[in-house]
Amino acid sequence: MTARRPALIATTLLVAALSACSPNTVESGDAKPSTTASSSDAAPSSPAPGAPAGGNDLSLADAIALIPDGTEDRTGYERDSFHHWIDEDKDSCSTRNEVLLDEAVTKPEQGARCALTGGEWLSYYDEETVTAAGKLDIDHMVPLAEAWDSGASNWNAGRREQYANDLGSTRSLVAVTAKTNRSKSDKDPAQWLPPASSAKCTYASDWTATKLRWKLTADTAEKAALIELATACPDTVVKYDVAP
């Protein structure tokens, strides 16, 4: 198993502390909404927790500019086209459980066949603490339907399976409350942003990194929303590796 997101939870908790001082994945309704929500009310007041850093990192604005432009098309999409929650390393833990183990603030007990009991997680979308694994969804940062729209329809089944179970990046999959994941559904940043102000910049960075990692396109409204976020997130950077 690849170590995925060692800094996100701890950094998010630190941001929360400083502020105090001064289940399954469901991308419901795979039909993409026709309306576009404004992200103007989503401007965060502080740098995003967990945004990656490093000497070769791109500014959020520069990274967004690298996402290829495209026109989305959902023709032929079926969720089953993406085989997900596999046990790639044959250790009895599915991709879902691997993410839960990696992102736990307090590690759960791991029983037979990777059954998880106890534990504690912080859902960065809404800054909620969760103490039961069954109340968490594993969100595909760029939803499966959105990936299909923006390039994955041209992939073979093996490539789509790789995408749906991407443990090779800290940005691709994230454990969040079921209610936020289902609110997000298959929406892009022009239509949905996480409710926590502290999450906005991180989300923009994660979304952009995932699009670049998998060489997916962005449509006009999506890119405009990301650019608006970049204006509000001048200190946020993007780090990504192209998927093998």
C-alpha cells in the first residue's frame, strides 16, 4: 500500500486549533446538473490545510492553466465501467479500507478480512469528526462520471480500474462524511464546493492535481470556477505526478 496523505489530517487539525486560539462511495445521480452555481461566496479566509508544498510546485493559477480545455460528453457512461474497491495488494483490505486506514486520526482495530472497528477520522470537506467507518464515504476527488466526461471514456477497462482505485496519489481519494460526498455527487467546482471555508483552497488544489495526474480536460465553466478560486487562494500550490 502506498502512503497517501500523511499531512492532511494533522494540518487540518492544526488549523482548527489555531482558529480556536485567536462507505462506500456514492456519487448519486450520475446525470450532470445543467445549472452552474457561483463560487463567489466560497472565498476562503486562510490558506488551505493540507495543500502540498515543495521546490518544484506550481501556483494554483499556473496549474489550472495546464489543464487541457475540453467539451464534456457523458454518452455511454455507466458507473460499472469503473471497477472500484479492489484489493490490489491481496492483503484483504479493499481500496476503501486502505484509505480509511491511511487517513484515520485514531487508527481503527483491524479484524479478519480487514473489518474495521473503532477509530476516528476528520472529514476535511466539512471539518466534522467521525468515529464510525460506516459513516464515511470514500470520495473520488474527480468523480467517475466527471472523469468519463473529460477523457476516461477513451480509456480501456484496465485504465479505468486504475483510476477508480488510485492509491498512488494523496489527492485522488479522500474519506469524507457521507452527506458531503452525496451532496457533491458528480458535480465539478462550478457546481459544488465543500461547505467548510478552510477546505476550499485544498479542494481546488486536489481537483486540479487529479485532473493533471490523469490528463483529463476541463470545460469552460469548470475552469472559470477554478480560476476564481485561484484568485482567492494565492498561496496554494499544486503538486502532482502523472499516473503511470
